[in-house]
Amino acid sequence: MAPGLVCADCGRTYEAGPNEPWQCACGAPLELNMEPALGDPPQTFDREAGLWAFDAFLPVDREVTLGEGWTPLVDAPTWDATFKLEYVFPSGSFKDRGATTTLSRAVTLDVDRVIEDSSGNAGASIALYAARAGIPGEIYVPTGVKPPKRAAIEGTGATVVEVDGARADVSQAAREAVAAGKGWYASHAWNPTFYAGTMTAAYEIAVQRGFEAPDAMVVPIGHGTLFLGLYRGFAALESAGWIDRMPRLLGVQAAGVAPIAETVGTAAGTQTKNELADGIQIAEPVRAAQITRAVRETNGTVIAVAEEQTRATWHTLHRAGFHVEPTSAVAVAGLEAYRTHGLDRDQDVVVPLTGSGLKSA
């Protein structure tokens, strides 16, 4: 049976079901009413099961999967870092971590239609896993979404709904459709099951590194789905004794749309909007308070990087063999900026590369 939902702010609880709310009555995002229960680490992991090798720690049964997980962890000597290649997932982005858990919950709840809003990657991922589950999908996207990302969504048979206006207008249109009873909100920003999936990135990194946490993670932040997943995952690992310390979480946002950097970090440099990093242009992250708390609790910070930095790093990454989209380059451009601000090159740093360049035309 799927766990119900609970509000961490006011304590209200809600029963699980196809008509469960996507938001608490108090306005706060909801969480699954179940904590990961990590015991001693097993001697071996079934990597053939993908990220579901950690199913004992996941709050939903494996119902919908494409073998996602165990992305490579490779040396990147140019940057004195290690890259986690999150762009080699079935849909071409790390969002598949959350899509497999979210659609698995949808199946458990007998959901008959899913709705998502996205600038591209999350929509493509939810659409792909909805197709795998045999559940119709309706994906709301901004007018002008990149053609390869739109094609990836439409290719699954999902309905694409274009919305004029800012990214927030797209989300509002999707929520209105949910309120009208048109489907279950499989939102990568609001749906807590999505974060249960992104937590597995921390689990994998821990296992791949022999249960030694890196000194720092440099992670892009839009809605913060990977950033919070890593924070929650590493926190669970530390609590269970799998690792002996938390890594510093160093966030990177796009200049011009950097609300977290403005709150707890540095939005220095040009504030001309970084149009190249379209995947993280989120002016009002749903879980901004949680992201801010994660930054502070890990002695981290957040910076914003400009378009010219992003573009230059993007080209360098391609020449180094990493075929990623521009939003992935933001994280590495951020690493370069952190180096100039005192992040020592002998620090053990892991950077996730989040999206494939095959969808960035």
C-alpha cells in the first residue's frame, strides 16, 4: 500500500489515492508519510535492477522501470573533479530517477492520467515513463520549448499543451487542469515521490566511492529536485552510518534567475539573463525554503553564472568528450567559479552532468 502524505509545516495528513492533493491546505508542499529505513549496507547490490537495487529504501514498489540508474562516475582531470554522468538515462536526463518512482506510485494509486509542466526534460521523462506504464500523459510546456524536447514528449503519445507567458504561467495552467479533475499531478517540483527517486543519486555515489562521501557536490538548481534529492539521500546515509560526514552542497544557478543565490549565496557578475541555461530558469522554486536550509546545514553556498561562462564551458565539455546540454554546463562553469573563489583543487568534488546534448538543438 502506498504511504499517505504529510505536511512538514503544519502536520496535516492526507490519505493516498488517485485524488490526493498536490499541495497542503496551508500552501506548503507535501511529503511522503514514510522515512527511508536504511540498515547496514548489503555486501552486494543488484545493478541489473538499476536504481531499484535500493528498493528497500524506497517508499513505493517497482511498477514502472526502464532499467534506469547506476550512471557512470568518471574522472574529469581537466577540472580536477569527478563527473556523475546523469545524462545517460533512457530519456537523456537525471529526471528519470524521479519519473520511475513517480509513475510507479501512479500505477499503485490506479491513476488514469498524469499531468506535468516542464521546460523540457522533466516533461520528456514523465511522458516516457507514463507511456511505459500505459497511462496517458498531458505535458504543459512554454511556447518556444526547444523542438527536440517537444519531439521527445510527443513521440511518446503524450499530449503537449503550449502555454504563453513565463515559466510560472505554465505551472499555473497545469495546476488548473489538475484542479478541474483532468489528471494526477506528476510534478517534478511538487510531487514528493519524485524526490524519493532523486535520493538514489546519493546512494549510488556512496556505493561507487566505497562509502566515502566527497568533500563537495556542485549541483545546478532550478526547482532543486536533484539538489534536494542529494541532500536527503546523503543525510539518510549519514544517519544510517553508511558515510561519516555530509558533503558540502554548492549550488549553481543561471544569472538573471537566481533566487537562491540572492538569498544565501552570490549572484555576482552580470545579471543579464542566462538564456542558454533554459532548464533552470525558475524564479520561484516550490521548495526554496528547503533548498536554503540544505545549503546552510551543509556549509554550502550558491552562485549564479553568466551565459558567456556557460557557453564557453559547454564547448570545452564537448571537446573533452561530454556531450551535454547547456544547463549541464552551468554546473561545471559553477565549479570553475568556485575554484576562483577558494575551492581548493585538492578538494574531492563530484559534479552531476544532468542532461544530454542530443536534445539541445
